[in-house]
Amino acid sequence: MDQAKELLEMPREFLKDGRSFVTRCSKPDRREFLRISQAVGMGFLIMGVIGYIVKLIHIPVNNILVGGA
């Protein structure tokens, strides 16, 4: 019986914590949103450039190792 109460209490506690977290948070203003968007965009761009460079290096190396057809 005690275990069942404990299992029922966990979701209630989680929901209570979640509700208090959401009420404490605030929506970003326009300037903050733009800054976050720029940071995410730069991250995507940098990761894309890194991926492109790795692929550019990988293709010739792979052809040398495998012997290319």
C-alpha cells in the first residue's frame, strides 16, 4: 500500500515542479530571441562547414585506401 502511494506521488510532484518552473520562466523579448536565433544559425553554419570539409577530405582519402574504380 505504501509503495502504491509513493508511485502515485511521483507524477504529482513532477507536475507540481513543472508548473512552478513554467510560471517562473519568461518569454524572451524580441532582442533576446534574435540573439538566440543568430547563435543557433551560426552553430548550424559552422557545423555544416565542418561537415563539408570533412567530406571533402574523406572522399579522396577513401578513394586512395579502397582503390577507387
